[in-house]
Amino acid sequence: MEIIEKIQLLDAWISEAKDYKERALLVAAKTLLLEQAKRIEQTHGELDGRMWSPENWAK
């Protein structure tokens, strides 16, 4: 399941939540998922940058 699908699913659950605690938990889960996705993307960028660094080409 892609990140977009997971977020859409969480959004649907959030809109259907009737209890404050349930809604708060789902919103926190969505926030966590978005933060993890951002960090994964940053790590991919860092890895790409390190692999293409001219300093490492001679090694």
C-alpha cells in the first residue's frame, strides 16, 4: 500500500470517528506517517548525494 493510499484511508477513518480519543489517535497516526515519509525521502536524497560525491569516486 502506497503512502498516499494510507493517508487517504486515515482521512476516511478520521472523518468517520465519533469519539474524540479515536479521532485524536488517528490524527496522531497520520502525523507520524507523514513525518516518517518525509524522513525516508530525506534519507534517500542524502544517500543519493553521498553516492554521487566526487570525493568518493576515487575509492
